[in-house]
Amino acid sequence: METEVLVIGAGPAGLAAAFETASRGLDVTIVDESTVKGGQLCQQTQIIRALPSIFQPMRGFELAKLLTNQLEDFSVRYLLKHRLIGLYRDGSVGITNEVDVFPIKFKKLVIATGAAENAIPFPKWTLPGIITIGAAQTLINRDFVIPGKNSVIVGSSDFAMDVALQLLDVGVNVKAIIEAQSDVLARDKEKVKRVKKSGISFYLNSSIVEARGKDEVSEIDIQLPNKRITEKVDLVCVDGGRSPILDAFYQLGCSFGYQGELGGWIPQYNEFFQTDREDVFLAGNAAGVSSQGAVIVTGMIAGVSVCESLRIIDNREAEKIRISLWRELENIESSLYPDVWQARINHIKSFKYPLLKNQFIL
Amino acid sequence: METNYETIIIGGGVIGNSIAYHLSERYKGGILVIDKKFPMSGTSGATQAWVWVHNKTPAWYAEFSMYSAELYSYLSKKIGDVEYRRTGGLSPFFTVRDLEKAKRLADSYEKIGIKIKVLSREEVLEKEPFINPKVVGATFSRIDGNVNPFRLIDMYMRAAKKNGVHYSTYNRVIDIQKQNGQFVVISEKTTYVTKNLILAGGPWSRELGRMVGVDIPVNQVRGQILVSEPLKPFLNYTISGLRQTNNGEVLIGYSMEQAGFDRSTTLDVIQETANMAVHYVPSLRKAKIVRTFSGIRAMPKDGLPIIGRVPDVENLYVAATHSGITLSPLIGTIMTELIVDGETSIPIDRYSITRFS
Amino acid sequence: MHIKNHPILGSCLQEPVTFYFNDQPYTAYKQQTVAAALIANGIRMFGLSRKLVQPRGMFCARGRCCSCYMTVNGEDHVRTCMIKVEEGMRVYPNLEDPEIRGD
Amino acid sequence: MEKSTIICRCEEITYEEIEEVISHGARTFDDIKRLTRCGMGPCQTKICMHLVNKVIHELTGLPFQDIPLPRLRMPLSPIKLETLATNSTSFYAVKSVLDELELEERR
């Protein structure tokens, strides 16, 4: 199979990149392992406010629908329930639907594989009932399943605040949010206030000592600053932050750098969201973990850059659009997450100085 | 930090570690192993780790391999469990033409006293019921087996360390000079001085040789391997092309490519290897592959080991070979004899580097 | 428990299906994954770990951790968080290494 | 960290086991992997990568940017062998023992 633009990942960044390219007449193929378009937005029921100026504030799943719908009129081929597994010698990528493996030749590749949640280990964290915070949200908002009756959340990011409220809304008792740091990590103070008001306790400077249970978790010991307590729970949601998913970049031989604020190791890329393999672009959380609005803008920048590299738009036009998109990115990102924005700038400056390269050369 | 040594071994792969360990049995102290990364990060950690005699030619090389295989059971007793299993080796074939070749192989081995049996289709299927029933026959050798390469090297290292061997890892050797009858080894971290120097650089042997002005004609060959999820034990033998580990995974692969030091995997070869697997063992079809990897093998120009003294450079030794896992116990033993006693219990003239000049 | 009336999304449950876990019938809804369908029915232990033989269940819900491995319609080691539940599906826990299957 | 805490869920490798091989000289995820099996299971380091790097960081003092990623490999997630296979039986890079024998004889 051949395509002009191959996008890996049908989340907000991939869809945005697809729109920029397909709407300018390019033939686009989108690959996603899931059965639906929209990626992690599909189960976001909270209202997302920090969005590119063309969008009104809306709920995550509505945004997913909008990003999908705007592609309807263009030449976009979806390969859902497909995933990338590797590379052929001639440079085409290997895609599978779990029945066959087939090559796709592309002119430009946009990798938008998103981020994955990190775990927080403690004794017996492998027990059933101990799941990631994202898994909990998926269960309630996508699968319409109550994951447990009595829960705690370990970790206190903005995302944890959203999910805490959503768990309460479907009738799960959230006993506490446990945070090892001395402060709540969430930046959206309004939201934190709402969580506090809802009656959920915040245990700061605290951590889980041990989970117990026979076939599944039934209680946990929590070390508070001054004492140790035991809580009866059947659900523990772990919020260990997120990190970019790098497998595809690694296979393609892209170089990497390290930016803790962007989630750790990330591919090297320049202001075009182009990696050091000139035919490989990237977008979204894979380029550094950020907010949904920022993720969409990065997809737009990558898409515009792809069009430019395929001479669909000229350099001046592309540069003009890119400058305004970068301004949008700065607005969205630096308002709530100035450190993320700063890390992104630093990362782009370090484009020519990767920390990890030639990963397959012995 | 100590910088003066009696013997320095460059290369912490299976050969370097075996030499270090065997040497440390004879004299304590004064031995250093230097590795540019960490043992197992190169060739020795990317292998199916067969202990394999079966199709080694010429016959005298097969004999040499056999001696090494024989040392394995004894080695496990000394350094600990390395998961060595003498399963027997089985090489299935699927054409009548190969049957003739198999018979010739068996004949030539008989002369040196290695027994290779040519099995009929029925005998193959009795020994290994999951082999493709379309099999025509197989060659079979009782002495073949496999080992866990990670355990092997870990155990060599631990035993060597216990005997006082020093290790310097993540320390690339930059240059080697000969001064006042001693070797000066300049590495990233520091400069060492040693009386004896052993080059055990595997695929990097050429590069190391250059530092002492010696041409060590070793090339690189890439092999790609598939790893399945652990399955209940179902394979009884080490089959040329695939084997089941103690832990249950099936390692699959028998590919050879010229790719220099590029250890990437390619779907072309991975899929070809998958084809081989389902051709050999059709009921593996549903098993899941969790990983692939690629190993860069050291391949001396003529395929045979390069072992022994380097003429004209006093106290310089080289040990570079393909099939390092199979040969490590023997090469460690022989090199120790050569360094400590000045002679070896079995002749190694044929493996001398002088054959290339 | 299934969420019949979601506070924001409303009544979204699609067509009900009957599936079997350890040969016992359970009800789930078409859009649910096998893992979610089991959790809705109070089944959270999906298998046992290989070495320490400890209970395991869904963890990441993203097809990454393989903690939700089960045997589905005769196929071993299926990531149950990644496939949809179907009418008549037969699901068994992942209790030991798969056996090779002659075919 | 409590020594018995599992770091690698798949292979059930504990903090203590990782600590031991770090004391033995292991410095990267891949060193630890080869010595302990950590990361060799079905998830192929997807869950434990960050946990292990954190342990390396804490025990050795190495900054995170000096602790490289583990080598990530195809097929990225488990795949059935029959999916990979194409049912062709002509081989180019893949050899058999008797193929090799031919090479020897030619030489």
C-alpha cells in the first residue's frame, strides 16, 4: 500500500495533522490500534478550555467528534485496529491487523502515538483493583462500568482531579488523594478547590506502604506524616504522570533527548515538528506531554510542515501559519504549564545535540 | 585505583570472561577485564546460545568443539548453574537431496569418532512430535545442547571476581602501546600497564588488533532472532533454527547477513524467520512473538577460531572466534595453559593467526 | 456494575450480549471491552502471575501491560482490555503458560 | 523502597534483585535486564522502564539523561507467529544447517 502522508495515531494530534494535510489535498492514511477515532479524548467528559482559538471550550469527547468530523470531506483512509510493528529494509513500515502484516510506503510520516501512564510501585501493587487513573476513567466514561465502590487515588495531577470528580459523579466513593510531595501537583486551582469541596481528603507527604487482599485489593496501609492508617478500599487509582510513547521513533532510528518536564526521553525535533529523519514528523504528547489544546496545535504545526515539505504550500505561507501556531502554542502551554513550555523551547534548541542516537549501531 | 596488572583482557564477552575465570583459578590477583560497555551488551548477549558440534567442518574443528562441549558439565559444577542442558541436537531436512548431504556429513564425522545419526521421518517425529510431518529426516547428534548465555557470563564474572579478578566496565580502550617490554593500555577512564595482553574483542577484534599493529581478520555477520512468549515445555531437543529455553520461550532464527555493526532488525528477515518456524513446527502458529533481536557475530575470515600467541609481539595473545558460547570453556582453559604453562594440552597450531600471513 | 445512566453521557449502553466466564453466563454491552465486561460483573481477578502465582487483573486498559491476559475463544494470552465483548464469547482466566496446540 | 516491591510486573523482579545487580556493576536498563530478566516479559519494559531508571538514578546518582532507554524492538507488542508468517518457504537470509554445509564444501 502507498500513501502520501501516513499518520500513526488517531488521537487529537494525529487528527489535527491529518486535517492540515488532507484539507490541502494530500492523500492521508491514519493508523490506530483502537476501534475508535479521537484517542484518549473519547473518554474525557470534563470541559477543556485551553484550546486553539478556532475552538470553543467543550468536553473532550465532543472535541474528538469535531476533529473527526472535520476530516469527513477529504481523502483520509482509516486503518483502525491496526498498528505499526516495525520496518522493512526498503524503508516502508510494517502494519498489522493481527491477521496479516503488510508494508505501507509513505512520502511523509507523522508519529502521534501519544503518552503512556507511569506506574507507582508499592508492595502488592500488582493486585487486581489497583489500576491506572486513566484506566479508571476509561472504565466509567467509555465502557460504562463502575470500577469499584471505595477508592483512593495516588498522585495529584490535574488529570487526577478530573477523574476524582468523575468517579464521584458515577457513585464511586473517593476516600482520599494521596500525594508524596508536600503540595498538590495540579495547577488548576479552581478544580482542586472543587475536589476539596466534594469531601475528598488530601493526604500530602504521604504514600502507600502496602496493599493487601486475597484475590483483589481489600485494604491499604497509608503512611501519613505523623501516623500510619489503614483504609478499606477495593479500588486504587495510580497517577504516576505520563511519558511519551517512543517505540516507533526508536525503530525508525530517530535520535532522542531528555526533558524531565516533557515526560523524560523524547525524540529530537525542530520548530517544524520534524525529527532528525527528514521524512518523519511528530505531534502531540509523543513530542512531550502537554495539555489537550497544546497537543492539537503541535499536530497542526506538523501538518503544515509536512505540506511545506511536499511543496503543497510555499515556504513563506507555511512560515506565516507556523508563526501564528507557535504563538497559539505558547499561549496555551505557558499559561498553566510554563515549565513545559520552557522545556519545549530548550528541547528545540538542543535539536542538533541528541543524547541518544544510532541506537542500533553496536 | 590499581593500574598495574599481570594480565589484561580486553573484551568482557563470553570468551574474555572465560579466560579471566580460568586464569584466576591458576593465579590470584593481577587480572583485569576491560569492556567498552558491560558484559553481555555485545555479541555474547544476543545469541540462541547453542552448544553445538553438529555441523562444524572440517572434522578437526568439530572435534575441537566437542572437547569444549564436554567441559560444560564440569564447568557448571565449578561456577554454578548456567542452565546447561545437553539436549541433543536435531537438524531436520525436508528434501531427498538433503538426505544425501546428511549421509555425507555423518560419514565424514564417523572418521573422527563423532556420532551423527541420520534419522528417518518416523524417528524424527517420535523424538520431536511437533515437527512438521512433511519432514524427510534429520541429522542428530547427542552431544549438542544449549546454555543460558546470561547466566553463563554472569557466573563466569562472579566466579572470577571471587578469585580476585578486577573489572572495568563502560571503559573503552583508546590506544595500546608497547613500552619497556610492557603494554600500556590507554582507556577512557585511566591508563593501565600490563605484562600480558589478551585481545578478546569478538567482532571488534580488527579494531583492537590495529592498535598493536596486528591484522586480526574478523568480520561481522548479523543474525536476527525471534523470541516467543513462554510456552509449556514441548520441544525436547535443540533444533537447528529453534530451541525452547528453560523458562519456556522459544528462540527462533538461523539468518545470516552482512550488515557491519548495524544490529537493527528488519521485518523482511523477521517474516522469513517466522516462515521457517511455522514450516518446522506448524503448531507454533498461535504462539505469540514478544520480541526480536539481532546479534552481530564475530566471523573470522575463514570461519575458524583465531587463538593463541601473536608472533613477533611478546606476551600478546588473541582469542577471537565465531561460536564463542560453544567454545568458551575450552578456549578459557587453553589460553590459561598457554599463559601459565607455556604449552597447551591439545594442539592449537591450526588456529594460529599466522595462517593468514 | 454497569452505568445505566451516565451523569454526562446519559443512557449509552448499546445492545446487551451474553458471554461466558469459566462457563458461567454474564451480561455485558456491545461497546464494552472483555476486561470491562468482567469488571462490571464483579470479576476482577483475570489470572495468576507466572512466578509467584499471585492474582492479576486489568491494570493499564491501554494494551500495554499485558496484565489482563486471558484465554478468549480458545486463543491464549489475549489482551482483554483491547477487544470488544461478543455474544457467546468464552473467556477463561490465564492461569499458566499456554500449551502449544497441534493443528 | 521496600525491598520486596515488584518493579517488573511481568517477570516479577523485585527492587532487591535490581539493587543487587547494580551493586555488581549494572548501570543501564539493558544491563539489569540481562542479569535479572527484568523487562523480558510480554510488556517488554513498557511498564517498568521508568521505575527501573528511577532505581538506577537513586542508587548510582547518575542523572536521568545518562541512563539510556532500553533497546526497544519489533514487534512492539506481542503478535501471533502466524500473523508474521507469510507461508512462503523460499528463504534468503535464513539458512539451515545443511545449507551451511554446502558453503563449507564449496570453500
